[in-house]
Amino acid sequence: MKIFVLLCSMFALVIGGVAVGHGQELVSQAAQPYRADLLSRVRQAAATVPGDLATRINYIKFAESHRPLAEIIDGGSQQDYVSARTAFQVIYPSGSVMIDSGMDQTVHKFFGFGREEPYWPERNAAVQQALRQAKLVVVTHEHGDHAAGVIRTEFRKEIVPKTILTRAQVQTLTTNPQLPEIRLTPEAAREYIVVDYEDYLPIAPGMVLIKAPGHTPGHQMVYVRLDSGREYLFIGDVAWTLANVTQLKLRPLNTMRRIGEDAAALMYQLHWVKDVMEKDGLTVIPSHDDVLLQDLASKRLIGEQLMLQ
């Protein structure tokens, strides 16, 4: 699985140091619709990295947050919504790639807003073990429940050198992190593989990062094609539930203001995701949709346990 060869030699995007500015907006600027041929280009890019395609995808839920649906989707009811805190493992014949990295209990408590919510430390320990054995680690965005596991880790020397962060993610984590516990110093940021790209970036056989700022400045989606031909699109937090996509509804305004989101960018992304799901048959996976994840697991489209050595 020639992941690092592609990143380092073909694209020359690994950056030894990152110039960090101050006072930038937390939302993206000048949002534009996705180009009509983006999926076609992503599919072509997915074939540029030599090696066998992945054979399966696993996930783990290491924590939960409970919110009224009205805080998740515009016009939602007061029905309880279970937000699954997750990490994903893409299994290749020669190793694995992790998508997102879990979080410790200190970071988990931040998301409870003073409430005690379910957290399974043994499952987060499994995420850490999976990160250690992975060939490569990517994070969808710079929020604590997705990125803390590659920042607040006792296995830093093993995990950090094979973790990709984008320049936008580093910018946020060094200058305006979601919480102080996940702040990176410029010196610490240089230990990661820091990349910059325009629209998409192939990183492994059948796997492509897709730039998607809006929820955060450094948000990205991850396209994965398995050897079976099935295509997956991990959309991170573009939407918290698949209903956001199918109904083309954003989070409610008060939630978006709290996060600091770019509504125009997110709506463009929802339209594109809905289109490739309905017209092109991609399996779309929001990180937090507990009901959807259980359904995909019951259909054996994803595995419910990480593969650990």
C-alpha cells in the first residue's frame, strides 16, 4: 500500500513547517457549488495510487451524546437523538487506514455541557490500539471528538508521524481550537504530515480526501472504493444525520451560530452528497448517525468491531 510514496513524491505536499496566522474567521469564505464532474475526478484519482483496494470497513462507537432532534436538524422535534461518537477503520490486505481518532474522557465531558453521558474507555483504548497499528490516519475535521485521539495520546511517537492534517486543520488547532485541551503548538504541528490541496487528494488505493470547509475551516470528506466495487462517502459532520442530507436541511440556526458554521458552504455540500447518493449509489456515512450505523452494520456493509492485532 504505497501511501506515503504518493504523498511525498507525486504531490510533494508534505510540509515541514506551517505558517500560522491570527485573527482569521472560523467560517470559510466565498463558498461555491461543487463542480459537476467532481465525483468523476475523484473516482479517477482513487485509481492513481497503486496497490490492492480495501476489503472492508469497520467502525466503533466509543461515546454518545443525547440531544433533542430540534438541535440536530432544522424543524426537528423534541424527540431524543443519539449522537454516536465514532471512528472508522478501512481494512486493506496489507494494513489499515483510520478515519478519525476517538477522544479521552476529559474531552468527552466537554460535549456533555455539564451532563453525564455514555462513554466507554475500553472502546477508546481500542481506537488507540487501531491508530497504533494503522498505516495512515486521517481526521475529517479539527473538533475534539474527531481529532483528540491524535493529539492527547500517550502513543504520540507512534501515531503522530503517520497522521495527516491539512493546513486548515492545523491553522484552527493552533490559533482557535474548539477547546484548550486540543490546542497544538506550531512546534507540535510540524510532527504531523501536513498537506494542502485544492479540491481532492488521493492518499491510498481507492481512497480520496475531498475538501469540504463549512462545519470547520479544515473539514473534509473521505471517499473509499472497496474491492467489491461498493463506494463509500464519509461525510464527517457535513450532516449529523442522514435526514439532513435527504431533506436538504441544515442544523438549526442557533446550533450553527454556536459552532461557527458557513451555511452556504454546507448547503452546497448537502446538495452534492444527496446527488451522488441518489444518482450514483454511494453509501453515505455521517459520523454521528447512530441509527444509520446500526442499520449498515445489520446489512454487513460495515463491521461493528475494529480489527486489532
